[in-house]
Amino acid sequence: MTRKRAAVVSFPGSNCDEDCVRALRTAMDADRVWHTARSLDAYDAIVLPGGFSYGDYLRAGAIARFSPVIEAVHAAAERGVPIIGICNGFQILLECGLLPGTMRKNVSRKFVCAPTTLVVARTDTVFTKAYDRLERIRIPIAHGEGNYYCDEETLRRIQHQIVFRYEDNPNGSVDNIAGIVNAAGNVLGMMPHPERAVDRWLGSTDGVRLMVALAAV
Amino acid sequence: MVERIATEPTPEDIDTHKLYARMGMTDAEYALVVQQLGRKPTYTEIGVYSVMWSEHCSYKHSKTLLRLFPTTGSRVLMGPGEGAGIVDIGGGRAVVFKIESHNHPSAIEPFQGAATGVGGIIRDIFSMGARPIALLNALRFGNPNDARVRYTFEHVVAGIAGYGNACGIPTVGGEVAFDEAYTGNPLVNAMCVGLIEHKHIQRGIARGVGNPVYYVGPPTGRDGIQGATFASEQLSEQSASMRPAVQVGDPFMEKLVMEACLDVIARGLVLGIQDMGAAGLTCSSAEMASKAGNGMELWLDRVPMREPHMTPYELMLSESQERMLFVTTPDRDEAVRDVFAHYGLDCVHVGVVTDTGYLTLKMDGHIVGHMPVRGLVDDCPIVEPPAEVPAYITREPTVYPPVTDYACVLHALLAHPTIASKEWVYAQYDYMVRTSTIVPPGSDAAVVRIPDTHTALAMCTDGNGRYVYLDPCIGGRIAVAEAARNVVCSGGQPLALTDNLNFGSPQKPDRYWQLQQAVIGMAQACTVLNTPVIGGNVSLYNEHEGKAILPTPVVGMVGLVHDLEHVTTIGWKNEQDVVFLLGDTYVEWGGSAFQAVVYETLEGTPPMLDLEVEKRLQDHVLACIQAGWIASAHDVSEGGLAVALAECAIAGNIGAKLTMPACALRPDEWLFSETQSRIVVSTTPVHAQVLMRHMQEAGVPIVCLGTVGGNDLVVGAGEECLIAEPVDALRTTWKGAIPCMMQR
């Protein structure tokens, strides 16, 4: 079996790109790909990492969605390639319209960096099949705009797309939403950072199973 | 012929009306400039001289004292003088670090003042060619009952967070203290730590006559003009009008400039690089030329400008952020441009290295400034002001009547914002990015893994202005010793330190004496503890309306953790573990948190510090940690033993049953005195005997206090119960204090 290969897209201002590459490499090959790339055809999985693309000026993710690479991300999403947007990457996926809803500032109006406990709501996605349903996993957050919002009708419609919920809501997200997938199930957006939970020295290894699942797609 | 700009005052006007005085220059300094040039300086030239000879750039009041610091050692690869010092950590790698203050800007514009302080120190690190891996800070604020103090605190923290987070560098540690004395003049000291391979070490040097000089970063604006001079004056009610002297930071630009600079350095494309920090283009160009023994010619009309019609004076003195100056060779021009273009950046050819020994400034082909580099950089007149012992200094220790409600005092101490949990602060910092933070904020020192190895760096900042005020020499010693102790408690071998000397006006003899004595004390400690000073910063004139801050030397210490298995934290670990106190306790109330909280005063003499005792303690605690005998370690500092024990319990989420040993002390003295050279350690029962024997043989005082377990912290003395508090109650007090304070 050939080893799977993931693209970690670096936008100007991305700062979790190297962390993602390092975490993914425990399970698969991974390259950093600059945001000017026009094609991602060579990759079996795509990660949009955290950070402050374009300084988060205007609105988190609002400028990155105009990067040349985004067209290739859309094409890959259509083809069913698994795509994860983490933190700023989630915000970019929302801005591109690949996932429903939007992000508001945390209710505290402050950036918050902390370990959090997530409840795994779905285990039938390509990303979460290695977790148990309703399992509690420790994955940290670090964001200022992670307060997920969608209107009530959308919320009813996407109930089945909710993948992770916060056990103790740190930012005000509706329905404690920490991560959602698209209807097709191949695009995941999550505010918590699984790449920061891959080593016992970092306090949690619960992110490893997500990387392994991605490599097994 | 040096021409003047038509809109600027003439050299004659500058002389007659003493316009140089407004730039902070004395008559004697002006006379020396005239002598150096052989003529009266133009407005541009006197501006350049004024910032180069400001305290901030010239260290004129502190240079003689700084020579007392030991600055060499077997591991020191680069000492003071460059952007940052460098220490070898083996394997062809080195650690680069420095601390710097941004006190005055933060006093009048807290968010941007703090943010740009962080930006400046990051540039100092990557301009050495090092990858920044961690940020720390040391913050001092006034009495939080004052709404302006709370505003300053909130926005300084937000400014640090906003900048560091966006650059992707974790803010892993620091300290925050509150005291009335800092009300009009907060302290914001930022430290950055970087990693480098020896072969990539850069210097800010303008090598090779004829080589091009490049400018990279955003355009130059009218912000921060005379910032270095502003930093060298006292604050007053009028300081708010200096707000234009505070720069505005753009961390996104910083991130791009950082990545691009590290890229060109890794490709071997630059000969010398320096950031445009204090005094902007002036200081970077003059220092780079000086270090090479060369001259430099700058074409100011080519400097990217944010606003039209900027004058040479403005271009040379602007402190617009995120700008770098570098020298390369003519044949690398295209390669350099390509790298910067990848990051969406322009670099501009703004000058050339010359052999004249002069800094020559040209605007549209006309010479508008021509000054000897050596004169600018090295010839600032050194001042050795008179020192005088302040009237308040006493040799009489303080005595207080007994306090008997120990639990009440403990809660009051835990609620003091200097001691209380700083989670409200550090939760705003992304302390995890780069996925190397092994020990996050909240322990004695932060521990950051060195990527791809089983080793790590332990780092912390420390400095207690209350001790320094009462006896600056002892206080200086304590600052160094406590920082080293914190590194040791975390499992690291202290390597070296960077210092930030925050003091009042050196022109006042009693304040200069504080500075002098503190440096003497710090130098003594550095020598005995074998931790050389590899760089730092001096921030004088920290006064508001003539009232000085507490003299506050801040020490930023970095240590090497030889094996991740040595990493040690403060929290107790397991039921039945045995708790020991290392070090003797004396009645020492001066400068203590007990004195601040219970008596709301600052008097007496600070705790003494015997450096040989301290060294022995640190060496043996580190040896026992490395032997695997120690489960937790926590140094005893503000609030004394009682607070240290409470912090061990809270961090470990477990109680303990402890007994005060029979001794001549009163319980309140034993619990709250701040005697130095003490560490609380815990160990598994298996290792208790061997630990005890080791310390006894080494001559380190050791006493068994009891065992870990249960949900309560219980401390007794004979039949008497001194403290019996649920750990949850202690945590509630300790954690709730700052959020509660900020809700007012």
C-alpha cells in the first residue's frame, strides 16, 4: 500500500502549518503547500491550518478565501477528498461557503487558550471513526473568534453534521458546537487543535487517532 | 557641503535658541557635537545625535555599571552588544535570548505600547538568524483599585496577546505584580527566546565596501519620532501629548518579515542584518557601520514613505515598526528580491557601505547629513553621576506582633493580585503554538522542548522591586538567585541570563545609588551561580510626576533540561508522597507580601541571601531531580511557605497533612516569612530516605513536613492546628481574585 500524502496549505499569516505537518507525519506524508498553488490533485488529504491568515484583518478567514489555492480546495471537496480546517482553517472554510454558519468573537471578547474536553458526536465520518461515540477527548483551543453561529433553521438542518461538541462551552458557540462536517461528510471544520494533542509531553494524545484515521482513508 | 532643509531651523537657530535641549541634549553634549563636526550641526544631524546619545541607545548613565556583570563563560557564544546574546546548548545548536522594556509607550498607549514591545524583541532575535520559539514578559502595574490601572493592565495584556499570538510564537511565561509605586509608570518588559544552529549566526555588521544596503518592511511614517528620547525622560501629566511617539504594530507584517528574513539568512544571502528598533534607521545604520569599522551612505529619497514630503529628520528618526536593514553583495540582488517577493514583500536598495567612517545622508542627490560613525556610536560622553544612600534605608529589621488567624492571612495572600492565579492573563496568550510547550504558564518556570530532541529549555522572569527598594544590593542578588532557583525547580541547569534594569532618574543621587547597588548585587549572584549576563536593556527615568517606581531589575533566565524526564512541576503528585522543606527559615518580614497585605507598608530590611548557601541548594536539588528522586519542586517566594504549600496543593489538586517542626519561630513567622534559599519538594516514600541522606551529607538543611493526601491542606504545630483548609477553597480564592478584580 502506498503511503498517503497530505497537503498543509500555508497562507500568509498561517502559524500552525508546521505543527500540522509534524503531527500528520506520525501517520502519513505531509507537505507544506504555499497558498499560490493552483492544484492539489497530488494529495489524498488537505489541511487548512490555524493561525492568522492575512492578520485576520477585516474578519478571520475573509481575505484568505480569495487566495489562488481556494479554487483547488473547492475542486478537491467536490471530488470527495477529505479536508480539515482547524481553527483559522475552519474560519476559512466558512468564509468559502464549504461549511454552513459563521464565527463571532468569543463571548468573553478575549482570546482564549486552554485545554478543553470535547464530546465526539459522530463516529461514522472518515475523520472520527477511531473514536467511540460520546467519548470525551482532550483537545486544546486557542482562538479569539470561535463562537460558532448559525440560524435556528440551519441548526436543525445540520444536527447530523455536528461532529464535536464542547463539554464546557468556552466561547458561546450555539449548541456547544466545536466541529462540523459538510453534508457529504468529507469536509471537517473544527476550532480545537488536534495537532496539539499528539504527544504525552503536550498533555494529551487524543489528536493522534484523527491523524491516523485521515491516513487510512 | 551639508545642506539644510528649507523648512527646518538653521544651525544658527539651533545653537542660539538651544533647540537641542528639546531633544534631550545638554549644552556640553551639543558642544561636543560641534567639536566633532567642526561646524554647527543641521537639524537632521542634531536629531540623529540626540537619539544616538539618548540613554536608550548610549547607556551613558549605566555603561560603567554594566561592566561589573560577568559576560563570558564556556557556553557563551555572543555576549552583550549585538541584538541578543547567544549560548551554546550542544549538538551544534544555541539559544538566543534578550529582554527589553517598553514602559513609557505602554504608560500612555497600553495596547500598542505593549504590542510593539513584543514586536521589537522578536526582531532582535530573528535578526541574529534565530527562530523565535518562546516569549515571556514581566509586568508591573499600580494599585488595581484605580480604574486607569485596570485599563492599563487589561490593554497591555491584550496588546501582548494580539501581537505574539498572530506571530505564532507562544507566550509561555512571565510574572505580573501590582504595587502603588507603579501607578503612573507601569513596567512592560518583553523577552524572546530563539533557537539557532551555530552556522547561521548573524551579526548586525555592514561588511564589504561597495556592498548594497537594503531596507525591507512597511513604509516609514511619522510615528515614533524621538521615541528613544521619550523613553529617556520622566513621565508627567503632559506625556499623553507624546502619544504620536508611540508606534502602531502590525503583527501580520512582522510574521512575513520574520519568515522572509529567516529564509534569506538560511540561504546565506545576507552579510549583516539588524532591525530598526529604537531610533529606527539612525541606530541600525550607524551601529552596523560602526561594528564593521566602515561608513555608510543612505539615499533617503529611496526610503519607502507612508506620507508625502517626509523630511530627512523624520525618515531618520521614525520608529515605524517591522522594518529591517541588511547588507548583501551586488550579485545576490536578484536572489534576495525573489525571496522577499515570495512573501509579498519589497526590499529597497537604500544605500551603500563606504570606507569613509562617516554616516552620510543624501536626499535627492544633496548631502543633508555627514557625521562620524564612531562619534555617533562610541563617543557619547559617559556620565558617572554621584550616588547617595537614600534616607529611608535602614539596617533595623522589622518586628510585628503575632498574627493567629493563619488561614485568614493565607486567603488574603492568595487573593493578592501579585500572588493570585494569572490564568486570566495567560489564557489570552497562545502558549501552545509550535507544539513544544511541555510546562505551560503557572509553574516556577516554563519548559519548552527543543524540537526533534529529548531535551528542553526552562525559562522564567523574576524580580522583586520591594526587596530591591529596601536594599538594592541584596534585592539584586535575590532577583538572580530566584530566577535560577525557578529554573532548577523545573529541572533545568541555569545557563545565562538577560536583564532589564527598570529604575528612576539616574540624575538623582539616591536613585542612581539604587541602580549601582542593584547591579553590584546582581553581578555577585551571577558570578557565584555561574550565570553570565549575555545582554539586556536599561530603562531609566521611570518616574511619574517626580515619584519613582520601585527599583526593579528583572532577570530573564534560561536553563537547559538535559532530559525531558527531568522536567519537574510544582504540584504534588501522589497520595503518600513525602513533603520536605529544604533551607532554613528566619524571621524576615521586610518587603514581604505579608507586610504588604497585613500592614500595607514597605519597611525594614529584605531577606538576606547567602550565595554559597543558595548555590549548594540549587546544585543538589538539580542533582536529586536528575537522579529521579523528586516528584515535585517549588521555590518559596512571595507569601512565604504557606503560599508555597497552597500552590503545591492547588496545582496538584491534592491536599497534605503537614507539621511545623519544633523550632524557635512563632507559627506566623514560619508560615509567612520570606527567607530565601528555600524549596518545597515532594518525593515518593521509596526515595524519601535517600533524598534526606543526600541533602544532609551535602549540608543542605532538610526537614520532613509530612505526607501528601486528602482534599485538605492541613498544617499543625504539636497539638495545635494552624491551617486546615479544603484545597478547593484555596483554589477558589486564588483563581477568583483577578477575574473578580477585573469585573469592577
